[in-house]
Amino acid sequence: MGYDAWTSLLLAPVLFLVTLPALARQARREEDSSLFRFLVLALFLKLIVGTLLRYYVTFFVYTRADATGYIEQGTEIAHQMAAGIYHFDLGTLLGSDSISFLTGVLFRIVGPIRLGGFFVFSWLGFIGMFLFYRAFVIAVPEGRARTYARLLFLLPTMWYWPSSIGKESWLLFALGIAAFGAARALTGNTLRGLALSGSGLWLMLFVRPHIAGMFGVGLLAAYVVMRPAREARPHAVVGKALGLVIVAALAVVMVTRTAHFLQISDLSASGAVTELQDVSTRSAYGGSQFAPIVVTSPLQVPKAIVTVLFRPFVTEADNAQAFAAALESTFLLLLTIKRSPWIWKAMKSVRRQPYVGLALVFTAVFVIAFASFPNFGLLARERVQVLPFFLILLSIPADRSEEAEPDDEKVREGPGVLAASGR
């Protein structure tokens, strides 16, 4: 075997082992040994199965994929670094260029190993998913943590797509950091939480500023609707006001950066519609095109929701990959219909659980924006960014008697936040 294979075979177990202590600590926090076993299974599924399958499809099924471009450019950047050339303008490394640069830094450390790079990016994606789970445990006391964990870690989309060198893995990692920080900020640890959330937004800015903008808008909405604690003292009100100012500033920065990145000069509703129409035209390539939706009125929102979250349908699948995606979409659609009362309960809890408000707003903005993408292949990949938020709405029981499964009746992490049924 060559250097790539040997290094990758060593790297994967190292990444696996260094993650186990964090999983064990979470199981101890929730006083549930079975959680540790489940998280280890999830790590194996994501880091090993998902990565190897994604690697095989990338290099043995597709003739060309985004990852191959990142590897080629990253290898060249690593060679430049090895030669002592470090003339990189970090301010211009946006979008795909930023992933190429990150790949180059990785290759400079471990060598230009394709499979090893897949393992590292896949591991970053898992860390993001784990942080999403921790955020749910902290900030959604009325939800079912185990239900959320099973949906988040076991849906094929979540362990397959963000398991290669690419934007999906990095964005899932950055979104997880931002979500975890937001959960802390919205449950009392304002400044530290916002600092952590801000770092996640900063990591997003280099790759997809518009996703950071969506998150910033969602976090601002969560702060606006957040209900002050009953025992809040005057300084707590001041703290919320300070947090609101910081979050508003973050949201403005994110939206401004988004407009600059997308070259949008008009931030009005008509300007947004024009840009979505342009996106629809630019994205019409590949073999999975369909008639997209540019949302111009509330009446089009239901169709946009179905398109972004639940398509392709089985009848629209024209190959094995599309059929696999369609089976998952069908499952999600049926589960959503069955749990529509749960979604309604989640929507009514946004003042008690403002993190749910963040998830609602992010999901809504994401759906409106990405409904204009006329390609099922692109939608299947992009969905990775919204599913961790949407799944929250499917994990909050409508009936208080159903709020806790046996596994959920544990003390949750976070100050004064309990998961016992009836609390």
C-alpha cells in the first residue's frame, strides 16, 4: 500500500479515539450509559461507513466531483507552503477557494492524502452534529433528546453528504459551533455563548456568508421573542438588552457580508426576488433539473417547503442515488405529516424555548432561498445545513404526557434546565 493508504489507516483510528472522551462526558452529563454506545455507533457510521462510501462514489462512480478540484488545488497550495511561499490574501479566500486553502493546510501537515482528507473533513462534520445534539439538550427542555439524536445521526443524508473534502462538512462543523453557542446564550450564558456563536459564524463567512446571514437573522429573532425568566432581576434585563444589541450587530454584519458576497446591491424584497431568479438560472445544470420555485408570495411557501425538504419523490428518481434520496425524503414527509401536532407545539413554545424560534426562522429563510435551486442533486447536498434545525420541530411532543421517553428522564446540562417529565 502507498503513503495515502497507510496514513489514512492510521489517521481514522486516531480521530475515532480522540473523540471518545467527549462522547463519554456527554453520557455522564445525562447519566445514561446507553447514550455513549449510541454515540460511538453514530461516530462509526459517520466517520467510517459514510466516509468510505462517499470516497467510493466520488472517485469510482462520478467522473468528476467538487472534491477532486479541492484536492488538486490543495495539493498545489501545500507544495507552495513547503517551498516557503505563504503569499495568500485571506480576505479573498471565499467560497470554493477557502476549502481549497483549508485542504492545502491539511495536506501540508499530513501530506497530500485523498482518503485521509476525507476522514478529517468527515470528522469535522461529526463534531458539528454532536454540537447540534448538545445544543438541543441544553436549550429544548420540552423535547425528546433521544428522538432528536436518532434522526440527526441516523438519517443517511447526515452521515453521507458531509463526509468528504468539501463545503458541506465544513459548514456543518461551523453551524454546530454557532448553534451550541446560541443554545448557551439563550439559556443564560449570554456573553460566552455569543462569543462561541460568533466564532462559528466567522468560520461560515469564508465559505457561504449567506448561511451565516440566515443564522444571524434566526438568532436575532430568537432574542426578540425570548421570555425573561420569572426570577429575572434588573441586571438580567440589562443583560438581555446587551445581548440583543450584540446579536443585532452580528445579524447586520452577516447580512451585509452576504450581500457583498452575492453581489446584491438591492436588499429590498424585489432585489431578493431578482437574485433568487438569477440563482435559479445559474444552477440549472447536471442531470437532475426540475422546475424551481421563486417565492414571491406566501401562497408559494407550502410548495417551497415540500420542494426543499421532501423532494425528490420516488417517482422523480432517475438513478440509484436519486432513489435513495427519495426514500429518505418520503420517510421525512410521512413523519412530518404524522407529527404535525408536534410542529404546532414547537411553534407555540418559542418564547419558552427561544432556540426553537431560531430553528424555525432559519428553516423558513433557508426554504425560501433554496427553493430556487432547480437541481435535486444540489438540494440533497444543501439540505444537510437545514435538517439539524428542522428535526428539532419533529422532536417536541404535542402531549405533555409524551414529553419524556425513559431515556430522557435525566438531568440536562445547563443552569437550571431539567429534562424530567412535567418540568
